[in-house]
Amino acid sequence: MARKWNVRLQHAATPMRAVALSCGFLAAAATVVLAPPAHAAASDTATRVEARVTSDTAKTRYPIVLVHGLLGFDNLLGVDYFYDIPGKLAGAGAKVYVAQVSGTNTSEIRGEQLLQELKTIRAMEQNPTLKFNLIGHSQGSPTVRYVAAVAPDMVASVTSVGGANGGSKVADLLAKLPEGGIAQTLVVKAVGLLTGLIGFLSGKDPSQLPEVPLNALASLTTAGGAAFDAKFPQGRPAAGSSCDVKSGAAVVNNVRYYSWSGVSTGFNLFDPSDTALSTLGGLFFFGEANDGLLAVCTTRLGTHLGDYRQNHLDEVNQAFGNTYGSQFPYYEKKVPELFREQAARLKSAGL
């Protein structure tokens, strides 16, 4: 069984230690709040994961840092956001940290929080030149891309898993709700309650990790994705590329870039997320390959590693490991195995 301990930043208040339930993403689809911009604050905690090591297949040169997406957390009520993944990586020899950043804020602010967390890990490891292998899911992808762009000396690789790299049509529609109207007000209140609950249960300190849902929405529209790409294009296919272009630059500023995505919202009787994400996929993407929240075409980054029968939650082995790969392992690999293979790939590359 994996053991976890927290690395707390110098200015962080001592939050309650907690651990995860995994509904954040669907509620994330309701993130439609426009508010004044927030400033980046020091992140709250970084969680080091330890497990009984049974092999060295994932023993990378540099630590792996997993970064959650919108409305995410490290661990909530005993359930990891990256369900059963950190322990599997640690058991295969990797040094693994799980980041904790704002669940609702701009990708840049989340990136600044992550940057501070990495600096703290460097100090704890007593290695001022330590690099990291960053793996981000959903909005975690532009979050880690930001760090790689502004501090490439700290990053060995960036891996995007179902990354919100080009924004989402779901966010586009939500952004059209009349400002100050009843619908927007209700959504703002609902998202505020949800983020507060997730933050409390996962031990986030709101003074360190501010939640501003409208900032998140602005980042996650297609216009927001395009603006982010213009400032931080590293690894992305050229603007205007067709969906047939699956890869961007593999190496930029000595940072290697990789990505994979889910392309299925098919029904799985054991997965409660499938019905909701299938409905969203049908409503917003009109036959375009998608994972229920993102068009696959918009997720591309660096070397394309594949597309899998996964919805947006399946990409991090939710809900509770009930994925196509877990039920039909002869046809598709289980989700934790994809992460372990990526760690082995990084190891082979000397990272």
C-alpha cells in the first residue's frame, strides 16, 4: 500500500490532511464564473508518494510530478485524483509527487503555484538543479506547459493526458451565459460551494490557493486556449493545423513533450461518468472525436503516444478504476499501465 507525506511550503498554513473523491470534472463543466483576476500565491502542499518497490521499470532519473485539472485535488477522502496511479508508479521505482494547486483559476496562476511547489521540492531534496517530469491532466496540461515555458531549466519532460491545450466548446457555451443573469448566478454559487467543499476535504488553504472560477473559464474557452498557445507555443502543432496533425515539436528548450488522449464516451455499465460525458460529447462535438469535455484534436502536444477508449475521467482511471481497459484488458491496456509505460519511456530517454 502506498504511503504519502506532505512537503509544506514555508508560508503555507497547516491544513487538514485529507484525501479524494473523484467527481470534480463533471462539476467542472459548470465552471462559468467571471471575476476579477487573482494573483498567484504560494501553493499549499506537495505530496510525496511511497510504496513497496517491486521493480525498477519506472525508475526515472528525475521525479515525476502529477498535476490535476479543473476542480481537482491530490487526494479526497482516501481516493486519489489519479486513481491508483501514484502508488503503481512508486511501486515500479519512480519517485512520485502529487501537486496541489487551485482547482479553479487561470493556467498561469496555477502554473506559478506549481513552480513554487517545485522549488520547495528542490530545497527539500537539497538539489538546486533538480529537474522534473511533469504529467498534467485536463487543465493540468497547460499548467505544466506554463512551468516548462518560463522555467525550462526545471523541467525534463512534459506529458499531457487529455490536456485542455486548445480550450473546450463546453467552456465556450458556458461563457455565453448572460453576465449577472439568474443562470450565471446559480452556477457561480454552485461552483463556489463545490470548490469550497473539495478544498476543505482535500486540505487546501484558500489563502494560499485562491479559487476564482471565472478565471478558469476564461482559460478554458477556445479563445483562451488560443491566447495561451500564442504566449506559450512550445510543443503544440502550428496554429491552424488540421486534426490530422497529431504531433507538435518533440523537444523545445531541452524539454521533451508528449501527449495521449481519450476518444470514447461509450457506455460502461460500471462507470457512472459515462452517461453524463456521452451526453455532453453528443451535444457539443457533433461527431467530432472527443472525450466528453474536449475535442481530441485540441489536446495534441509534442510526440503523440496514442488515443484510447477513455472518457475525460477514464484518462485518470476514474471513476474508481472502472474503465474499458480494466474490463477488457485483452483489448486495451489498463490506465495505470499507460502511466507506467510513459515512465519507462522517460527512463529510456535518460529522464
